[in-house]
Amino acid sequence: MAKHLVKKVLSLGFGLSLVATSLMAEIEKKDLKIGFIALTDCAPIVIAKEKGFFKKNGLNVHVIKEGGGWPGIQQKVINGEYDFSHALAGMPIAATLGINGKGHLQALLSLDFNGNGITFGNHIIKEMEKYGMDKTKRPLGSEALKKYIDAKHKAEGDKYKPLAFGMVHPVSTHNYELRYWMATSGIKPDQDCTIKPFPPPTMPSNLIAGNIEGYCVGEPWNERIVLKKKGSTLVTNYDIWNNNPEKVLQARADFVKKYPETTKAVMKSIIQAQIWLDESWEHRKEAAKILSKPNYVKAPVKVLEKSMTGTFQYLKGQKSEANPMFNVFANYYAAYPFYSHGMWFITQMYRWGQIDKAVDMKKVIESVYRPDLFAEVAKEVGYTLPPSPWKIDGVDEYNKFMDGKVYDPNKAVEYIFSTGIDESKVSEADLKAANSWEGTLKTAQPDYVCPYGPAGCADPKFVKPIK
């Protein structure tokens, strides 16, 4: 009997082994290169490597820190040097449109929500305080900066010298967030200021050198300045737009088509890492230690922990403030690539004059964002899906814009021209004609949920594990 049982177990084990081998064989390309920039929101990629998720899913991944900033990482994805990469959410859209490199790229999943800040040097903070700025206010508007600029215009007249600010890339969330924040009080970003791109790790040194008055960047490059007491982070992008999309995992569309099982294995690994990151604050502390290594972000653990563990220090010399949603990786559908989020980036490209022809925004975003592929992978890892890839932003408790604006993708064209400040090179009539689908999208609002753990969750009452 025992001998028969052993033979049965061995037979079963051999069968499972064959199944596993068969599944492994389905992965078309196991040796991969994934590029990333030294920012805390590269965490899902790094954790997938360090905690063995890539390996468990049959992959041998070489994770590479890109030294050439976002332009470098984009070109290496387009030319095939990287198979996948950490990317600004606007990058695959812009490349597909031919305005940031040229290549059909796809956003396979969202890596995170939030994570950016707008940091100012001590000099300009003093100037804004003269015009009534209360730096402890959250969210803090740009009214004091507007008053300072107006006074500067009056004093300098025709010799007005625009204020210089930094951001990481022309199609970055950082560029759009900085402009959005400025425009809410009537500042005209390209007239009142110059906004220049710099690689994220160079932002602090450029501020200290006096090349810029402030900048918008991801962590840890805000807290670096705060802890050096050379400035303060007065605004986070969570303050500007609660739970906004930030980075994505991108790949070439032809790669995804040629290597579907490889792509799904990479997505699966990263989603598992995102879930791990939101399972506990202890995991976030461990992640901060991992990210601090020279081959990753190369920043002190205490700096990385400022934002990664549910707090954020806005002001130099003052205590950190509670900010549990500064980084969200899995909770509240943060990993899901919403079509509506992608379309928001196209509206900003139009608003700021980056696209000079009318395109069908729905057609473009459906060729770039892949919630369909994400849904397949989500089933395998137990990641819950929202009710629709289309939603309205600015209407929910944890999804607000600082100025009270509502972004409805069914009214995307109207949204572009509703701000009072835009630099669009395309008329509203031409955009309307190219987007006759408006009003037909089936939007649905997801509930606020934290099924994976307390990290990245606004309140413990929302932590309700999936049954």
C-alpha cells in the first residue's frame, strides 16, 4: 500500500513537473533587460527582482539604472536595447504620436499613484511669504507666486526676466502638474516662467547652484533638499490631484505581440511586487533599504523612508506630516492602466501646444494603454479590477483636483479649453470633429478600496482583504 502510494505521488510529481515545464516553455524570451530611473517609484521593478518574483515566474531579468535621464530610457526602448522600462505615463503616448521619439509603444500597467513634489529654494519662499503665502496650508495654491510675478513684471517692465523652474521631461506628469498648479492662479507658465527639463537626480544640485528657483520631481529628490535645509517642498502632486497616475511599465507594441507570454510573466511579477509593497509598512521599510543601494536609487534610507513609509516632510527643519497616500502601488486600483488616465495626458499635450494636429484621442489611447491585457494577468495574481477602464476624475473623496475641476473623458475636448489658460495649436472645432465619439464612453466610478494592506491607504477602515 505504502509502495503504491509512493509510486502515485512520484507519478503525480512527475506530471506536475511536466506541466510546469510546459508552462515555462510558453515564455518565449526569458532573458530580459528592464531600464529604470533612480526614483522611489521604480520600486515595483526593483522589488520584483530583489524578492524573486521575476525568477518565480520563469524570467531572468537584468534591471538597469539608466544614466541618460528619461530621453535615454525612451530611446533605448524604441531601439530595442531595453525590452521594458519604467516610464513617465505620457511617454508611450507621445512616442506613438511621434512627438517624443517615434515608435508604437504601449503602457502595460500603472506602476503607482502620486509620488511627486514641487520644491522651492529658500529665496523664492521668502518672496512668496511677503505676498501672504502660508506654507503650512494643504493644498497650497500658487496665488502668492502670482502676486510676486506681477510685482516683478511691474518693476522690470520690458526687461522682465522669467523665473526658471525645472521638471524632468516635456511629456512628464511633472511638467503638467507644475503648469496646472501655476495656472490655477492665472500664471502663464511659458510667459511668466521658463520651465526646463533636467534628469531627476540633478534637480537638487541645480537648485543649490541657483540655476532654477524650484522644480517638480519624484522622490527622493524633494526630500534631499528639505533635509539639506536648502528649501521646502510646498506642494505634492497628491495635493494637486488626489491619486493621480504617475509611472507606467512600457514596451514596444511589436515586442508585446511577438512575446505575449513573456509580457504577461513580466506584468504578473510586477503586480505581485506592487501588492507586496502595499501589504505592510514593514515591507515599505524593507523596500527603502533595498532602494538605497548604489545600483538602485543610491539615497540614504532615512531620506527614502520619509515618503515611502506614510509620511512626508514638506518644510525644512520641521517634522514630517502624515501622508499615507504619497506612494500607492497596488491599493485603489493603482496598478490598473485606466484609459481615462491616459487620455488626460493627451488633453495636457493639447493644452500646452505639444500636438499640432487633431487626432482621435480615444483611438490613440486604446492603441497605447492595455487594460485588456492587464485583465488577463490580474486573474492569475488575484488583483481586483475596477468596473470600467473609463472613469471621471475630480468627483470622489480621494480623487479631487485642487481647483475643483472635473475631468470627464466624455467631454475631453471641452476640458482642454475650459481652463482659461491654454496654448493649444489646434482649434476646439477641429478637435471636436476628430473626436465624434464623445459622450459614448461608459464610465463607472470605482470604490475606494485597500484590499492588499494598510500601506498607501488613507484610513485603516478601507483595509478589507479580498475573501
